[in-house]
Amino acid sequence: MQISAFTATSAVGVGKTALADALAHSRSGLRANDFGASPLATWIGRVDGLEALRLPEELAAWDCRNNRLAWLGLQADGFMEAVAAARKRYGPTRIALILGTSTSSIGETELAYTQLVDGAFPADQRRPEVHTPHSLSLFVQQALGLEGPAETISTACSSSAKVFASAERLIRLGLVDAAVVGGVDTLCGSVLFGFNSLELVSPEPCRPFDAARNGISLGEAAGFALVERGRGALELLGYGEASDAHHMSTPHPEGLGAEKALDDQAVESVSPAPRPPSASRRARRPATARVAGAARCTSRRQRPASTMPAAPSVWPVKPLVELACVVPGKRCDTRAPSTSSFLVLAVP
């Protein structure tokens, strides 16, 4: 299944070129926190220009920071043009929209509560569809002129990986011919002070994989991709999903949720015609098992803190083992908020 177009916008800039340049030169997008009336002592990844950005008149009713960032991201790398071409090929009802977000437009809801008039939102804030988690998908659907299924996935950090899994299932089942997937999240008080209340926010720039790391740095970004059947320059070969139910906000200390998602028994192959493994790919155990092994070693700190496992081969990818189901009329255990999702991508 091909990823025929994609784009990303973050604190390092708008579009793929800015992101690639930042990666090539180890340039961070973090800055000392200057967001909000009472900024926390931390560092953030803030996208410049969102405050001044204005949505087109026909989309103005959707105005909020999150939808502005979505609009900014959609215009990069010719992505809107790619979607328009797909809409012409398949028709607007045959393209799904599946987006991930944690907070959506809650920042606008926070603002509305500071503007109460006699205990009610002011007239310009009485926009029920904006003050919902589904605001992002509703906005992007209208902006792109799509009329197919629209989903909003909110599973914290795994949201924007899970959108690929949902898209693949819709396409495989023949419900749609293509899908726009992605994710958008923006800075707001709930995010900054919420993570701070969990004692997860670092007072200095974050240091991933550092033995002396002391927390995270929060930021905002938007990313989108167009997924279609067939082969292409970039392909989605598989995905894995899991929920370890260890804690409301903390993954298992030994990374069992991530390991389950990466396990070769839980990764679904989505490649229509997988290529046979080359000599360099042949091994005594499946590559996906080696992925899980790497996750095990890293999570249990058996590797030096300064090293990371090399990206393994993705052959073979075994069929999915269903991890959970919802049965009508039966009580379900909802104590499973911690989720993990991983994708297997390849450039032929």
C-alpha cells in the first residue's frame, strides 16, 4: 500500500524540506516557554505565525489554534493538490479521512471559559462543533472537500500511528479507495499544566535516550499523508497495535506494551505482493522478532544509554492476531488507556 504524498510542519519549519534540514544539521525547534499568561519553566516547540494566521472566509467558523496549524500544514509540499487529484480519480465519497489528536481544539475552549458572559460562552464562541475532539477532522474534511468516512483517533502518543492501521482496514475492506491520514496537536494550558502535574515536564530542553534525562519537552506539529492501493516510492508494509493497561499515563516499565505491538505475532502485513528477502535479510528468526528483541533490550536498559538499535529488516511480516474486541451487551474493561502503535515503512 503506497503513501503517495506526505507533509509535516513543526517548530523547525513548514514542510518536509525544513524538517530534513533540521535533522541534517541537528537543529532543535525548542525554545524557552513563552506560551500563555503564566508560562511554566520549561522548553517548548512552538510553531511561529499561528497567532496571525487567518483561515479563508469559508472556513472561518472553524477558527482555533489547532485548525490554523492544520491549515498551515495542509498547504505545504503540494499536499492539497495531491488530495485534489485523488478526489478527481476516486470521487469525494471514496476517500476516508482519519486523523489523530490528543487535545484537538481544547485551547479554544479554554479561551471561551475566560470570556464568559453571565455564565455562558460569548456569541462568537457558541460553536459546538469546534469545542469537540472531532473538530479537527470536521475542519479538514471541509477544507479538502472530502465526503467519505471521517474518524478522529485520540489515544495519546499512539494516535497518529493508529490512523494508518485504520486507513489500511478501510481500504482493504473496499469501503474506500484511498485515505488521508495524519495528526495535529497544538500547545494549550491543558497540555502544559497537565503534563506538569504528572511531573513529566523537564525544566530544560529534553534529552531523549540520555541516562540523565529528566522529562519531556512539549510541542505542536501537523502531519498528513495520502494512502492508496498499489506500489510506490514509499510503502506501508505493516503495523502493530497494543494496549498494556499498565497505568493511566505511564507505560509498563519494561516496555511490554511496545513489545507486544512490535511482536511478530501482532504485526499485520499490508503489502499486496511482498518481495522475497535478499541474502542480507535472511536470518534464523523473523525480523519483526528482532524488532521486539531490540525493544526488550532498550526498555530493560541492557544497552548503553548512548546507543540505539539499528533499524531492522521488515521481512517477514506475519498476519495480525486480534488483541481485543468489543462484544455488544457485555461489560468491557475500560482500564486500558496506555497504548502503543508502530508502523513498518519501506522505500523500495
